[in-house]
Amino acid sequence: MAFPLSNSTILSSFRSRFQREGPDHILRRGYHIELGAREKALLEEDPALKRFKSYKKTVKQASKIGNVLTILAIGACSYEILAVAVSK
């Protein structure tokens, strides 16, 4: 079942979305608002948290090693299948 929509209805809905101005519209557009003293203090690096260092780099390295091992395993299996097929 199709709904009859004219081009003018579709275009007017797009226009009404993009012409809206208001406080929520300003925030969504990402205007820069200066941080206060508390926010700046919270964003500073805390020396007490240094020992809880992120392990993101280690996870990325393990993922790369896993990808290489997967490619090697697929290549070895393909080679064995090809060798068996050629020898018959």
C-alpha cells in the first residue's frame, strides 16, 4: 500500500528540520563552550591513577597476532587441499 506524497511535502519536511533554531539546535551543532575550573581539574591527568594504565595497546597487538595466525592457518589449509587435489 503506497501513501501519496508529493515532492513539495517531502521538501517542506526537510526544510523545516534544517531551519529550526533554538537552544537544543545550538548544542547539537557543537558550538564551543569554555570549560569551568571544575571541568578543567577533572580533565587533568591524575598521578594516582598512573598504575591503572590502559591496556588498549596490548589488546590491539594481540588482535593483530591473531589475525596473522588466522591468515597463516587458512593459507596452510588451502595449500594442503591444493596439494591433495593435484596429487590425485
